[in-house]
Amino acid sequence: MAPFPPSTPLHLFLFFSISISILPISESQQLQGVCGLEWDPALCSTSGKILIKGGTVVNAHNKEVADVYIQDGVIASVRPNIIVSDDVTILDATGKYVMPGGIDPHTHLAMEFMGTETIDDFFSGQAAALAGGTTMHIDFVIPVNGNLSAGFDLYMNKAKNSVMDYGFHMAVTKWDETVSEDMQVLVNEKGINSFKFFMAYKGSFMINDELLLQALERCKNLGALPMVHAENGDAVAEGQRKMIELGITGPKGHALSRPPLFEGEATARAIRLARFVNTPLYVVHVMSIDATEEIARAKMSGQKVIGEPVVSGLVLNDSWLWNPDFAIAAQYVMSPPIRKSGHDKSLQAALSSGILQVSLLPDQTYVGLYNSRSLRLVLIFTHL
Ligand SMILES: *[C@@H]1O[C@H](CO)[C@@H](O)[C@H](O)[C@H]1NC(C)=O
Ligand SMILES: *[C@@H]1O[C@H](CO)[C@@H](O)[C@H](O)[C@H]1NC(C)=O
């Protein structure tokens, strides 16, 4: 179910996250990590009882002016005009929205990639998330030389300085019998139930259709959710060859080498293979109209497909990639790339109408690149 009315414009999402900085109080433990940074000291009360008074409480099913009473970190009551005793800390939320904490379903904290590392580790990334009203996130475990279990151990270690709830998806960077067997261990013993496969990155992470089919079958057998990075890796390799031949090797060449066409094609292929296998499918970072249309069509036919837009796709266009300053243009390189103006508005419309269902933070920033914290949104997570 969509957590907001279909007509909710995007800027309201931003507004919500800013206006209800009182969100994370449902987890008293989390406050300790945030109070010291940039939080309102009034919220750092050690009293186990808090009343959020007079706000507009927004839930998946409705929106009403009500008080929220919290005892020992647990919401005990939500109704209008709750009368409390003197020992309860009262927070006036009149004129503000009070929403459940957001769940960010796609983060890469402390991730090593292409010789660099994402700028936020589990502590700093989570502190920023909490400040924006996101109280839980799901990060991607990257295997160690293809070994899923070794990757899981590594990430459990990286997450030691966590200050909020988190979960893990597992990225699968190669495919063979050992990996397939390891998936069962992760599902049965480690609580992992979603696996991401790459249709792009030929020569490294990419798996072909034969292997993708096996992977989808395996997920189905294990009751796990397959996720795909949907771009046609063969076509991208060819696009890259052409750009290099033309001498277009800067950031704009990145976008030109992998047009929306390739994203639409791979999305359609993944959707059809998932239908053949009869498994749900989660398409990560949907960046184009082309991919959105495939998802819309599949959903209309009753297939279970989740499309996840990202903030960069929702609010930016490719003009940045043409900036003559390499250092600026390079900050806007991502895969799939940021598209021409028009895709952004379409993705927004698809998100507000429920064709696309989740949204994630632009937290995939690497050292030396821009710090995205000012762009943080409350994340909306829906399920199948
Ligand atoms: C994968 O890593 C785990 C944990 O480090 C280790 O026990 C296992 O032997 C490794 N598997 C392979 C096939 O190397
Ligand atoms: C494309 O992005 C640039 C830079 O953010 C912005 O100035 C411009 O208005 C955008 N174009 C359209 C048509 O929205």
C-alpha cells in the first residue's frame, strides 16, 4: 500500500523529513548516537516516558491529528488528547507531521569499490540517516572474491559501530555451485533473504541469461527475493568501445555509452525471466522512462515487480555530466546514468502513483566526491 496519497508531490517528502525531526525517539538507544551531533537537546531526555503532542500522525492507512505516547522506547498509545502525569516529557508537534521512521532499502556504507571507498561508514551514515528521520536501513554485503559468507563476516565487522537497526541484502558478484550452496547458509542461518544480481559490468560482476535463470530459480527455491541491476552489459561494453573510438572518454561518455534503451531492454528481460521462473523481482535504481514502462506493464498484468527509483534519478538531469569542469561532472557519474531532463519528472510521477515503490538515499558517495547529506529524504518502503 502506498504510504502517501497518490497526489503527494515529491517536495512534500522532503518537507516531511525535515519537519518531523522528532521521529527517531521510538528507539531510545538511537538517540544517544545522535544527541551529541546535531539533535535538539530536549529530545535527549533520559525519562522513559515521552508524549508527542498535537502533531498530524501519518500512517500507511490514514492521517490524523493525535498524540503519541511512548514508554521505554515503545509506542504505547496513539490517539487524540492523551492526558499524562508530570514526569512525562512533552514534545509539542503542533503543525508538524509525525511519521514512522523511514526504512532505506539500499545503502552502501563503508563499501570498497574501484579503488576507493564510500564516504560514510556505518556510524556516520546512520547518524545522518537518523537526523533525517530514517531509522532502519538495508545495506548490501559485497562478497570477498565471490565468497558470500566471507563477505557477510566482513560486513558484520564493518557494522560494529552501528547506532540504528540495519539489515543486509547480499550482492552476488559471480555465480557457481559454491555460491548457490552458500546462499542457503545465508538464508537459513544469517537472516539474508534478498540477493542482487548484475546484468551489467561485463567481465566482472555480470551474469548472462543462463546464469541469471539459475539464480532466479535458486532464489525461488529458497524463498528469497532476487534483485537485479538491469542494464544490458554486452551492449554497454559495445557502447563504451564506440565512445573510446570517438575519443569521448570524459563523464558524458559514460552516459552516452549506456543509454536508457539498454536499461529498458534489461529490465524487460529480467521481468520476463522472472515471470518464466514465477518469482517476484526487485529492480534496483530505476533511472529511465524505458525501465519504468516495463515495470508498469508487468505490474498491470499482475506480476510482482518492485521498482526502486533513486534520488539522483528523481531530481537531477544529465546536464551536470556536460559540465566542462571534470571534477564537477565526475560527481554525477553513476550506473545506470542520470538521464536527460524528462526522465526525472516521469520517475517522480511513477513514484507518487505507486508504479515505483521505494526510494533510496543518494548515499553512494565516495571519498573526494560530493557529500550528499543535504539531499537526504525519508525513505519509503513497501512490500509485495
Ligand atoms: C568462504 O568463506 C568462509 C568464511 O570465511 C570460509 O569458511 C569458506 O571456506 C570460504 N569458502 C570458499 C569456497 O573458499
Ligand atoms: C537540468 O538540470 C539543470 C541543473 O540542475 C537545471 O538548471 C535545469 O533546469 C534542468 N533542466 C530542466 C529542463 O529541468
